Amino acid sequence: MKNTKNKGKLRFLIYKSKNNYVGICFELGIIEEEENLNKLIYRLKNGSEAIVKAVMKNDLDDSHLNKTVAMKYYFIWYLGWIVNFKDEFGLKELRPINNFNNINNLAPSCI
């Protein structure tokens, strides 16, 4: 699905690396790393919200809502689902945003 200023979906993934948590927003191309999980969630939420609001407010091109991240993060995403290593990798996900009008309702949940 291609995101537009009127409708879109953001997928988030948070996993534990050796010493830090890594958080990704696939559609906005955001990758964050933080020792504290709550700080990471805060940074992901606020960074994503700021990008979406800026694109909408300044009527920027929809391409800003359709970025990509390195392929290794997609492998981590799919590995967690297909092989069912979610618990082993400590994978977490934020609830998807299905409508950018509800961006303030982004909240964490475990998969």
C-alpha cells in the first residue's frame, strides 16, 4: 500500500540487540537505537508524528511517507514471524496507524 497524506499505514518494529534496543519505522525510513526501551518508543513515536505532520502541514510530496530501510531489517521482521522467534529476539511492535488523522493514538504493544 502506498501512503498518501489522506491515508496510510506505518509499521514499527522494536527488538533488543546486544546492548541496546533498536526501533524501526519501515515506511518513514526511521531507525533509532537506545539503551532504554521507553525512551526508544518515545523517540520513534515523536519522530514519526513530526514527519507525518510536517508532510501534511507543508503539503510535501507523498514520497516522504513511503521511504524504506535496509534489507536486514525486513529480514529481522520476517524472521520473527515465519520462524516464530519473536520471544527469543525480544521483538515488539507498535500498533499500526491506519489513518494519519489518528497519529496521536500510537501506543506500544507486544506481538
